Amino acid sequence: MTKRIGVLALQGAFREHMISVEALGATTVAVRLPEQLEGLDGLIIPGGESTAIGKLMTTYRFYEPIIHRHAVGMAVWGTCAGAILIAREIADCLVDQRSLELMDINVRRNAYGRQAASFEADLDVAHIAGGDFRGVFIRAPWIESVGEGVEVLARHGGHIAAARQGRLMATTFHPELTGDPRIHRLFLEEIVGE
């Protein structure tokens, strides 16, 4: 049976995720309203600007529906800003900034610096074959700490760059910008398919 993967399409690099997922044979849905979460096997919350995405999620009332759908089995993957939005704690959150508090991780926003400090780096990512994965870090956060039951998948410069917890995955970089399907395949086969 073909997996149905939603990509939150409020702001950020959602089209690139849809192209990557469709190339692996799954069906995608550009999720712009909470009712579009019904029937999804997984949801990707893309990179972009975490405060902007969070405000739009509040405006369109996404928080409770995403939390509910995850509780009944929907997998969730947050990339960059999405990793911030699924974190249990944001180390330097703004006064009115809210996360979904799904994954037992603490994330620091813009940890590597501003836009000009964006970079690429080779990462050794657990559970993917074929050598290093080229990580694209754009105004990226890092994961400062993880709780029990969270598996660290990759590190860069001593900081956690990817992690998973059951049907949750967080990457602080942008796999959708590389043309390399291995992390999307990991999400589809191991996180969604769990």
C-alpha cells in the first residue's frame, strides 16, 4: 500500500520535500489546513522560519490536530525549523514562541549563526548506507540535548544534527536540498514504516 505523506505547506522548503518523497514512490499532500492531516501516514514539517511557521500554525489551528494525529500513529519529521517546532524544549525561544512538544529534545535556534554562516558538511548518519551524507545547514539550529529513548543519528562539530524517537525524526539540516534520497527513504521505511 502506498504511503501518504503530508508536507506542511505554510512556509519554507515544502515543494522540495514533496519532490523527494514522490521520487521514492509515496503520495504527497501539501497540507495547508488541519483537516488535510486525516489519513496521513506521516507529516514533514519543513525548514523555513520557525517563528513564522509557528504563527501560521496558530492562525490555522494546527497545534492540537498535529499532536492528536501523532498520538494515534502519524509519524512526524521536522527539518531545521521543523526540528525546532517538534522539540519538547527550545533553548532560546521567543516569549510567545510555542512548539508541539512531541520529541524529547532541546533545540537551540540559529545555533551556528546568521544566514551568512550557512554551510555544507559531510555527515555520518546512522541507518543509511553508501557513505557520508552532505548536510546543508542554513541558519541552522542544533540539538543541545536528548532525553531517554532518543537515538542520535548524526553529529556535526560535537553537536547533534539528527535524532529519532519512535515515530519522530528531527534533522537540523536540509536533506531536501541535496538530491540524495537516503534520509527521506529512512523516514519512509523506518520512521513511517515502524
